[in-house]
Amino acid sequence: MALTLAGCGTFGNTNTQPAEPEPDLSELAHAAASQMVANNPDITRYSPMIAATFVSIDNLSQSSTFGRISSELMASALAREGMQVREVKMRDSMFIEESVGELILSRQVQRLSAQHDARSILMGTYAQGQDYLYVSARVVRTGDAMVLGSADFRVRLNNNTRSLLEGQGGW
């Protein structure tokens, strides 16, 4: 009798396919970049672009490995979409702190754009929730701070994403 009841527990369940895996950070960044360009095909006219490290929405002077890699992935994805991206890591024109990354100080935007001949800047923020990290990325025109493109996405908070937040005081 116990065997019969155990078999009935799955009798009515026709959903036997495993759930599809959630996209990883790289896939989400590439989809976000595609969305930015699709929503504003003229965005690439504002090349070259420089990329700033994405920062915590709770403390705009704080970032993490997550913020640094998110920025790198988005810049790479935008380059694939046709945006010219300038690499500025080895320059002294950005505020670079070893454990934080490249943070663009607002008072330096005009100087940076002239020095690197950049017409736009990739910047973004992220926020940690209980189950997800929420990311907001945008490309901003350096001349007048107008947002040329934006995209938002969320990443499941798991052991991998938690490890990218370590050192920030997260999780």
C-alpha cells in the first residue's frame, strides 16, 4: 500500500522538464547592451566611450568585484555593438583605488572627456536585495550629462554573486 501511495504522488505531475538555468552576469550584460543600442541606434555616434566602475547605490564611493566586472562586461558588450571604447585603466585621469576600481568624480568629467576625447561614459549602480542584485547601467553624454541609453537587469544572489560582493560588506 505504501508503494502505491508513493507512486501516486507524481502521477498527476506532467511538468517533468527541469527549469531552465538563469542567465549569468555576462549574458545579462550583453543583453542589456543590445537593448541600449536597439532603443537608441544613434548611441554609437557618441563614441568613443570610457567606462567607470559600477558602484553600490547605498554608497557611491564604494564598489566591489561585482561592480568592476559588471562595468567590464558592459563595456565589452557595447564594443561588440559598435561602440568605440577607450581603455583608461593605466592613466591617472580617473580616481583609481586598488580595491574599488575606476570611479569617475563628477568634477573631473569635462577634463576626462577632453583628455580622452570621450563623448560618453558608461556608468552604473547596483543594489543588493535578499534574492537578487539589481543593476542599472547607462551611457551618459559627457557634454551635458544627458542619458543616451539605459538598461536594468537583475542577477540571482547565489554563492557566486555573493563572492563578487565580498569586501564591500555585503551578504
